[in-house]
Amino acid sequence: MSEGYTSILVERPAEGVALVRLNRPESLNALNATIMEELLDALEEFDEGEDIRCVVLTGGDRAFAAGADITDMAGAGPVDMYLADTLSLWDGVSAVRTPIIAAVSGWCLGGGCELAMACDVIIASETAKFGQPEISIGVIPGAGGTQRLTKVIGKSRAMEMVLTGEPMGAEEAARRGLVSRVVPQEALLDEAVALASKIASQPPIAVRLGKDAVNRSYETLLGAGLAAERHNFYLLFATEDQREGMDAFVNKRKPQWKGR
């Protein structure tokens, strides 16, 4: 793992699991280019190796991330924003093949909400609040908020959140499918790491292709998504893990995954 990060902390709390903490507490983890570049660098390094099979991404108790760092863009013009293209870093997070679990407490707003939605599973504490308040500063969500939020919770509720800026609490987020589960704040990281450990114990290639297939449902029409799912299913029959898994099932033993 690369050294010298200034805005994130990286730990390895369990075998096959990395824990990445957003670490700008003085700004409630406001997301600027530095923190996003460091995060993406760490995630891409995990992708290139074989020892990390699931990542937990978290912030602090008060905030997962309270939004993008507005001081970085307040004086920018459209050409400045286009050339900097910082928002493409969120696309980079969603393109990571290793599964990412967002563990969210407190405020998860604007770019923070968009970052959580770019992850694969969101687990929330009872204190979590999700929102896209960009309308209150004269803009709209620009890192996927109008798209991912709408696909998950539906047009009417997403429209209300985008046009009013009002946040959604954890329990409603769970009811609407934005988060997987809601847990007490003190149990949040334990729950997230336990889920990450379970994912990390599964056959690695199947996990990555399963993630790819589920994500296709957001990106394509049904027919194309079904074709991608079927392609990934057939492709897994070329792996050693598929043969090992089915042989272990037939012979009633525990499989030994190789990631091959």
C-alpha cells in the first residue's frame, strides 16, 4: 500500500478486507480533488493485487462526507470545471472491480451521497442522513446524484430531494432500498467488516463478475443486461474456482478458492 496519504487512512481489519477512512474531520470530510485522488489511488491498488477482496469505505461519526468542497469551485467557470473534470473521479470509484461497502454515519450529502451510491452496498447507522442539497447553492448534483438516486428510490422521491435539498433519514433510506441495513452507530464498522469478510471469503472471480452483472442492470436495458449476466455466468465455467466449488459441493467438503 502506498504511503503518504494525507486525506485518507487505510487499515486491514480482517483477512482479505481493507478499511478506508475519509480523514478530513475539520471539514466533515468535504470531498476535494486530493481526497478523491487518494481514494481512487488506494482502490485501484487493491484492484491490481490479489490480497484485498472487499473494501469498507467509511468516514466519521458526525459525517461520512458532507459534500464536495465548495471552496474549491466557488470561483470556477464552466471551462475551469470542464478542464479539471474532478467529477470523473466518482466514475473511477464505480469502475473499481473489487466490491466496496460504504459504512455511513451522520451526514452523507451531495458528493458524499454520490460517493456512497458509487459503492456496491451501503450500511447505515441510525444517525445517517442522505441528501443532495446542491440546489441550495444554485447548482444540481453532478457526480451521479440525479441518476443513481432516481434509479434506486424512484422519480418522485428523487425529484423532491433534488429540487428541495431536504435529506432522507436512515430508516426511510432502508425502506426505499438506498441502504442494505440500518444498525446502531457503535456496531456500524463491525457489521460492515463482517459483511466484507463474508464477501472476501467467496470465489474472487465470481464476486467480480457478479458485481459487474448487477451493475449492468443500472446501465443497460433489460435485454442487454440479461445478455451480460449470461455471458459472465458462462465465463465462470472457465475458472478453476468453478470446478473446485462444484466438486466441493458434490463431495460435501469446504471449497478452497484460488482466484483462478
